[in-house]
Amino acid sequence: MGHKELWWWNEIVQDKIRDKQGSFRELMRCTNEEERLGLRESYKNAKREVKKAVSEAKNNAYKRIYECLETKGGEHYMFKIAKARELIKKDLGTVKFINGADGHVLVKEQDIRLRWKTYFQNLFNNERAYQQESDNTHLRQQQRNNCYCRHIT
């Protein structure tokens, strides 16, 4: 299944979806306009059945979870759910720690920003210096930019 949201998935839902897909294939294969109207209605009914089956499966899954939460071991499960929801809401752009230039772990936000700043300055500015010091004069002439260019900060 691949999706994290399909923890409630069951065989009934899967069968209903297969039926819906089959009715959709029949609808697409049909060329007769009168038959097509009947097949369209059966496809709509199949879609309704899938929605009902999904709703029932989710409701049953939530009931099982709530029953589990009322037990002694359910407290652990509740914290697990809360942690998972917190991780989903968390912004992936925030970095809590990275390795410094010397290999030590940086935790403070100021240190992390300074490390990123120096990393990109070295990356962009040293790359340009490497290109300018090229031994091949033909490449150097092609890569030379005749306009003024400051160091990237």
C-alpha cells in the first residue's frame, strides 16, 4: 500500500474498489449511448459503495483504537500517536544539528547558521577561484566574465 494514511484499509474496501474499477472499465469500453447511461449509473453506485466502505472501515479502525486507548497499554499507544502527529506537523526546514567543519556536532542555531554561511561562501567563491586558475588558456578565456563580480556572502 505505500501510503501512511491507509492503516485502516481492509479486504472489503479493496473488493469494493476492484468492483468500481471494473465498472469504470466497462463504461470506457462501451460505445452504445443507451448502454453507456446504464453503465454510468452502475459506476456512480459503485463509487457510492466505495465511499461507504471507506467510511465504515475508518470508523471501525478508530473504534478499535479508542478501545485500545482505554486499557493500561493504551496510554503508551496514545503517546505514540501524539508523537507521530507532532512529527507530521513539524517543518522539515528546521535543522536541529549538523556537523561543523572540525567534525563536532553543532546544536546552537547561531552556530548552525554560521556553518551554512561559511559552507556556501567556500563552495561558491572557491569554485570560481578554481575556474580562474585553470591552466588551459582557451578555457580560461571562455569562462572569464568581463563584468565586476563580488564574492558571494
